[in-house]
Amino acid sequence: MTINSKNQKEFYDVRAVQAVINLDALRHNLTRVKELASGSQVISVIKANAYGHGVLPVAKALSDSDCFAVARLDEAIYLRKNGINKTIMLLEGVFSADEYLSCVEYGFIPAIHCLEQFQWLQDFVEQNHQSLDYWLKIDTGMHRLGLSEDERLLLVEHFLHSESINTPIGIMSHFACADETENTLNSKQLAQFENFCAKNVFSGIDKSMANSAAILSLPDAHFDWVRPGIMLYGISPFESSSPVRNGLDEHLKPVMTLSSELIAIKKLKQNDCIGYGSTWCCPEDMTIGVVAIGYGDGYPRHAPSGTPVLIHGIELPTVGRVSMDMITVDLRRLEKKSIAASIGDKVVLWGNGLPVERVSQKSGTIAYELLCQITQRVHFEYE
């Protein structure tokens, strides 16, 4: 068969595995944040390539945010160089004193979470005679980033007796267990945060503590700014609850729908075993479908047999191990409904009709990881 150059190009542009990003759903989820925290401004967290969704189209769709937040300087510079002019916060702050120059140049606002970063800032201000807005991050129980109680007292003394550097424009902290609504650490962290912010030296300074889980469940933590992350992408922060909650339960809409297609249909005999390791064997004569997706596309290698997919609106279980490029699916439920599977049928791995939380729970992980590990060979479409 001869393929002319035009058709050849069209052939190579077609990829079975697609991630369709619903930008209207993204905007809906931002509106939901604003409904829940109507008295707060919104810092939309778009780190890690917007949780795997594509940071530039996501930033443009979330233009009604009051501020964006990323983890690191390179993420922020990429946004700025590609036309995103909104205020951008660096959640991890700077990694060296030199990075404060970029913060001034591009108008970024770093968080300061340790005394070393504060000293770098003090030296920068004294050497360059330039001021720089920043947020102060304190550790109230997460024990990851943030100033300890002793370190905070040192800074309070500094602000009381020195004018070499301005006080922060905001104070922030982070919940460790906000997704566990009954966890007593939540109230302890909140009380510690409020006690620190009440010090006279910080009078009138903005406060921020609420992540997605706290936006939904801890209204007392909303303060001046909220920082939604996972909920913007239509995912419930309470996915580890029992029963599993998903974004629809929180009145959110799924943003990413990951899909592929059937590339083979096989009639197998009882006791035929499928895939690497022959870990799953047919209990009877049956039909299985082969789907063009695998861990090379970011589908979880550790997803066990029984992980759901969606074909013709019917949930079907995977069988056998996930390969680099393929998974196999038990088609018997379709046959019982007299639905004939065909090569080329669309297969939804998660998203519209199949919450990603279902897949992540079955795979023993969280939706964050599934979203962030989609690889470059997956074709993204924005609608």
C-alpha cells in the first residue's frame, strides 16, 4: 500500500492515548473555590506543570485567580516569559541568594521558610538597596518547611529592633491532616497559627493557611488568602476517606479525561494466562481486549487486576500486569449486555464518567501522582 506524504503526515499525527483537558471545568472549579471562601482572595496552585495538566493553558484559563503559586523559580520564569503577568508566589522560596535578583526582575514573591533564606534576603537588601515583598512561612505541625517556634521568636525580635528589612506582606502555614476532618492536629495547628499572627509586630498582615481540604472543611482557616490545588483539577482532597469521595461529591468537575482505544480483541480459553508473569488466568472461555496504554504513557505500573476502565459507558476490570504500552481488559460485562466491542473503541482510563479517585485507590496511590506522571507521548487537547 502506498501512502502519499499528506496522508502520511495525518497518519503520524494520530495518537491513541489522549488527555483531554476541559478548561470550562477548570473555571467552574475556581468558581466553586470562590463560593466556599467568598471573603478570601485566591492563590491558585499550578506547580508541577499544573498537576500534569499543562501550566500555560491552565494559567490562562484561571485568569480570575488573584495570584498563582508554583514551587520553584524556573516554573515562575517559564510562566512570565510566556505572557503570564499575574503575581506569582514561590512556595519553596529561593534556593540561593542570587535568586532574589530574579524575584525583583520578574516581580515574584518568595516564601521564606528558614533563617538562611531570611539572612540571604537581609544581605540582598543591604547590598542592592532594594526592597522585596515576601511571605513568611511558619511550621505549625507539618514539620516539613517553615520556621520553628524558636526561629520565629528570633525573627520577632529582629522586626522589633531592626529596620534593615521590611516585615512580610503575609504569613502562611500548611495543614498536615486537613484531609482527615476529625484529626485534632487541625485545631492545634490553627490555634498556633492564629497565636503567632496576633503578635503586634504582625498587625494587619495578610494570612493564609487553607489548602483544598481546608477550603472545603475548615472555614475558620480561610483567612485573607486560600490556596486551592487539587480541587481546581476536579479531584476530592478526601479521596482516602471511606467510602471514597470524588470531585463530584464536592460539586467539582473533572478536568482531565485520559483515554485510549482497543487495538486487539482476543478469544481465550479457560486457564489461558495473560501478560508478563502470567499472573491472571481465565476462569472460563472468554474475550479480552488489548488497550493501547501502559506505564510508558504514565498509566500506573502497579495497578492491579480489577482496576476499572470505561468502554461504551460500562465499567470493565483490567486483567494481568500493566505493560509499557498496553493493558488488557475483561470484556465479559459488555457481552452480557449484548454490546459488541470493536477495534478502535474508545477506552476511558479516568475522567469523565470514571473518577480518577477510583483508579488511584485501586492502585494504592493518590490522584495527584496519577495526574503528574502522564508522559510526553500522551497527546493533550484543550477544549
